[in-house]
Amino acid sequence: MPNYFSYFPKIYYDAVGAGNYKQVTHLLSRVQIKQGLKETGAFFDEYIVQAGETPEILAEKFYGSMNYYWVILIFNNIKDRYYDWPLSQYDLEQYINDKYTMI
């Protein structure tokens, strides 16, 4: 994710309240898709994510650069790429085993 945060706005923030403000990236800023754009359907193809594919792999495949992975995440309303994105079979089984115990 080398370029993703470079587009976020900068703010001055005092982490400890001592009056020592530093410029930081405003991580709570969100990008939104223009109202109605997703509903047109003319710009989009349906695609089923295959095992092992990441947003970076798909960005390279469809847009020619992995730097556009954020387009895939935003248009699919993925806020947490680790749990909103399909897990591998192994990771899914680990998650289920960790979350639910056998009686």
C-alpha cells in the first residue's frame, strides 16, 4: 500500500495534549463513489474472486497496475481488506476454529 495514504488529507494533531502539534495523515477520512455511478452497470464487469487472489492481483489483471487495488476495494465497499475480502480455505478454517469451540 505504498501510495494509498498519500491521497489522504493531512491534519495537525497533538497526541498527548501538550501543545506539540505534528502533521499527520488523517486516517479517518473516507473516499466515496459518486451517487448513482455503481448502479449504472456500464462500467463494471461481474467477477468471482478465485482462491488466492488479492486486490493487488486483480488490480494488476484488470487495470495493469497493482497500485489501483483501492479502486476494487472502494467499489466493492470493502472497509477491512482482511475480513471483508474472501479468506483462503486455510484462513477460513483457522478463523472458524478460533471463533467456535467444539462441545
